Amino acid sequence: LLTPMLYQVFRYPLDGHPDEGIPLNYGLRRVRFVEAVPVESRLRAHFTVAEVSERKPGQQLTLFGVRQEIEGTERPALTAQWESLWIRPSGFNQAGARSPD
């Protein structure tokens, strides 16, 4: 659920376009499932940009702080640090993608 929630907040094209670059889910750190989510609960998520760095030329690594909340409860459903890698066209070869023939 985090990917569509992030798209609602940041409004960048998560499907990407090869001319602009593509986003990749790079992984999660420090994931904590704090509270069980009852069926049909309403959820919301808060994202903060904790860190942005260049992993390799053409590759931007963003670390988000994430807190997913359940409506009507005090404790969050989930807390985590989420890594997203944006690969610009100049970074495709460094990511292991094939060059066009």
C-alpha cells in the first residue's frame, strides 16, 4: 500500500518513462509492524524525506521516513525507513540495464 500512497503525496510518475528515468523500490529499513490493521480500516501514511544522495552517476537514492496510521487509533500500523532509487537515462547502464541495439 505504500507505493500508491506515496504517489498521492508526491505526484511524480511512479510508472516512469525511459526518457525521464524510472523509480525502483530499493528496500525497507527498520520496519516495525506496531498495530494490527482490522479489515476495512481506513489508513493514511505520512512520508518525510530523510536523506537524498547519489548512489552512482545517474542514480538518486531517496530515504523516506514512513508512518502508516489507522483511523481512530493512537498507535501506528507501521513505521519504517523506505529507500527509493530513481534512475535517470544516464544511469541505466550502471543499474545493469542493457543498452539499446
